[in-house]
Amino acid sequence: MKLKVKKTAIKRMFALMLCLMLTISGTSALASDIKTDAKTDPTAQEKITAKILTKSTHSWDGNLLAAYPPGQPQVTILRIQIPAGATLPLHTHPVINAGVLITGELTVMTKTGKILQLKAGDPIVEVVNTWHYGKNQGSEPADIIVFYAGTKDAPITLKE
């Protein structure tokens, strides 16, 4: 069954996710247009920069991302901290989500055996409707910020 999704809803979701990601990273979409004046601000010696961490139409396992579901868009941002040695339960996400590992390391494994190794600073475009789990095999906590592009009152994660 094909779902019709309004183009304006998709554009709004992308714009909101971009704004949130840029805010978290401490940059501005208009960074190249911002000028500083060293005479009025003696600390303004460095240029403001913006760096794309990832841009993809596919999840990390190579599958094409699913269409956004119909309904009122709702963005959820989680900061997930995973202690050293901890394993997350097997779960799936019915919505598109992406994140950045802030500290530590994380191994993500699908039920079918695909593996992704992440280290601090790495971005991830997560798998959608695919059973997977994460494991922190490092010696320090893993800290990841994840953006979920779902719809109001719908779950972003389902556990087995």
C-alpha cells in the first residue's frame, strides 16, 4: 500500500532536523555570512565553520530510507548514555533517525549480522524497521545524541 506524504511536510521535517543538528553542533547555517569585528570583539579571531557530518538517502546498512509517515510531524531528540560493557536490548525504529556519537565507542549489530563500529565524532543514519542492538565494548561510557523524525503519538522505538 502506497502512502501519500505531503511534500511540505517532508520539507518542514528536513528543515527542522537540519536546524536542530546545526544548533547541537554549535554552528549556523549562515556561518559564511557572519562577520566578526576584532575591534569590537577581541576574542573573535576564529572563523565560524559548518561541516556536514553526513548526508544520505540510505541507512548505514545500505538500505534506502523509508518514506516519512503521514500525520503531524514530531521530532524527538534523545541523549543516550550507554555504560562501558552495556548492551542495549534488541529493538527496531519505525521512523527515520540519525545521530552523532559524542564520546566513547559503540558497535551496532543487526539481527541478520551486519555490523557498524562507531567512535567518538562519528555520525550514524540508523536502520529503519530493522531489528538491531548496540553494545559498548569500550572502557568509557558511550554518549550519543539521536534525532527521530516521527509523527505525534507514534512510537520511535519498539522492543522485541
